[in-house]
Amino acid sequence: MNKRLTLKISGLVQGVGYRYSAQAEAKRRNFFGYVANLSDGVVELVVESNEPDLKDFISWCYNGVEMAQVQRVEQVWSPATGEFFDFMIKF
């Protein structure tokens, strides 16, 4: 059963290629959703997949982007909606 995971990633995460790296990793994992920079300096990730794979992705979010300095990853779990058919960067 798929879940939706909304992540708010804070720290030095904008201007370091975080969105592009997250998109590449999400596509590699066959996730659906999006990544976006928010005006407060946070990166928002919304991903849908199975729960074990999403839990593994949370670990990637802390250390997957070499130039980033992640301080916190907030998590909100909810049922998947199935509205996404790709993983995109929102501008």
C-alpha cells in the first residue's frame, strides 16, 4: 500500500543543487511527486511510494547532497492520492 510523505528540509539546502539531486534520486527509485524551494529557505519534497522505500529515502535526504548541510527533516505521512505520474521540480 502506497503512502504520501511530505518532507520539509531545512538548513543549507537552497543553492546547492538539492532539488536536482532529489529529483534524480526520486526518479531512480521510481517515486512520484515533486520537490520545490520555499520562500523561507526550506526545500519541500512530496513523494509517493511504499512505506519502507520512503523511510529509506528520509536517510538519503540527510546525506544525499554533498554540498547541503541538512539540519532538520520534518515528516508528514498521509495516504497516497495517486495524482502524480512523474517526479518533477516545481519552480
